Amino acid sequence: MLQHNTVISGTLIEKPHSFSTACNVATQIIAQVSSNQYGGQSINLSHLAPFVDISRKKIRAEIVEEQELCTNKYTDSEIDQITERRLRTEVKNGVQTIQYQVNTLLTTNGQAPFITVFMYLNEVEDPQTKKDLAMIIEEVLLQRTQGIKNEKGIWVSPAFPKLVYVLEEDNIHKNSEYWYLTVLAAKCTAKRLVPDY
């Protein structure tokens, strides 16, 4: 649906042009599916990962355009650093959109969407997309560890989305590339009793 367009309430939704828009469209899809069924649904973060690089390219182009207004020009390395910093902010905002939308939406059947989010690194083969997926997983785990505030302003554990973290060779050994994600997942489990493994 994200890659090949979809229709929601009679409106054509084209392929998103940024990660944050992809997150917003994903929550709309979640709400529509939940409104038309009883029971749960699942999404894989790997479906959002390709939109991180779309945002990266868009942000980089904006920075290059912005520097035309400056006397001093950035080096390519500086442009890359600024791009990645802004990209992290966009990923943080996109993940927050999903978290808040899922926890504040009520479907037409009167309940919050029952949704499970899968965090599975080996669903993607491209090395850059895999790193981008790791960035999304990291942000999901950080935000879930923090929790959300209830009506009294107290940090609590949201019921949804349920999280499932897949253990694999890339993240189960201390010297593996994505071990840091497993450490974050364990900290999240200790505080919020999710994810499942």
C-alpha cells in the first residue's frame, strides 16, 4: 500500500515522499483496517525503512539549496552530518506519530487498533536500508521505554502497538553489528514488559 498507492475513503493516497508522511499514511491504513475487522493486524517496520532514504535525499537537497544563501559553504562531510542529524529528528517524529495515533484513535467499532509491530532486521537485504531500519527500531525502543503520559501526566506503558523483536545472528552476540538494539530491547522489557522476542 505504501509502495504502490492505496485509496482511503475514496481518496487516492500516492507513494509517500518522506518518512514522516509514510508514518502518517501507515496510521491511516491501520485505522481503516481496524474499523473494518475485529481482531488484530501486524505491520513490519521494514515497510517503512525505504522512506528513510527518500527523506535523507530530500533533506540533503534542502541543505545544499540553503547553503546558496550563505557566504561559507559546507563540505560534503558537513552536509552529510547535518543531513543525518535532521533525518534522526524526522525518524523520531514519525515514530512518535505512529505511537500517538495508535493510542488516541478509536475505530468505528469503538476500540483502539489492536496492532503488532514487527522489528526484523533481516527482512531487508540492502545494507543502507538495513541501517535505516535499525534507526527506526532504535527509536521505537527508546520511545516505548519512555512510555506515554496518561491524563494525569504520569509516564505509563501503552497497550499498543504490541512489539515483537526478532533475534538473529546480527543482534544476538556482543560483537554483532546490531547488538546495541538487543540491549535497548532488554532495557525496554525490564521497564515496560515489551517487546516479545
